[in-house]
Amino acid sequence: MSDGMGQNVHFLTLATRDLDAARRFYVDGLGWTAVLDVPDEILFFQIAPGLLLGLFDAEKFDEDLLRGRTVSEPSGVTLAHNVGSEDAVRETVATMRAAGGEVITEPEPGAFGGIFHAHVVDPNGVIWEIAHNPGWSVDADGTVRLG
């Protein structure tokens, strides 16, 4: 068997304009624990087995890509966090708001898929969807079920 491109992702890295604001939001506000925190460079959080979320200083992100232009603005992307109930959506959104997040969609029934959700923007423009989706589950082996 080769070491080719398997169907998985190990790092999800987002360019971050203000790493200190990100640290205040995720560590101080949400209580997340950083796996690695390099001041003025990058923060890593383990968000699932074998998966890290990196928040990388935007200027260094652009330097690392060596493209001579800015590619570090998030757009067309949301990160989703599923919870077990509509009340848990409301509670999570309240925690994110208190941590400095901007609620752009208050908790409400979604237009698609029978979900109840809200959208919160972190201090660097990353949009989070907080959702209760009764059709979503994760098996003991990590397999995601939709529908």
C-alpha cells in the first residue's frame, strides 16, 4: 500500500489578522487548550482525533505561501460545531458572544435540513455555525452519519 493521498485532513490552517485576539477568544473566552502556542506566529488546537486547527499570523501565512500577494482573508468558509439540543445552541452562542464573537444569525430554525442553528464570527472573521442537527451522528469508530 502506498503513502498516497488518503481521504483525510490533518491540519486546517486559517490566516489570522490578530493572533492575540484569537487567543483571547478561543483560549480565554471559550476555554480551549492550545497544543502549541508560538506568540506572533501560530496557535494550534486539537479539534478531533488526528486533526489540528491552526490559527496562523496572516502576514506569516502569506510569506509561507511565497505568492507575493495576500491570500489570507477567509471567505466562503464556515466551521461547524454540532451540539445536542436547541438549548445547547443558545448556550454556546451566548458563550461565544461573551468571548467577543459577533452573532450574525441568532439561533433559529435553518432553511435547509431540519436543523436549528446560529452563526458567530470570531474576532478575525472566521464564521462558525453552531447547530443542532438531529440527522447528524458519529459512530464509535468516528464515521459521520448524515440524514
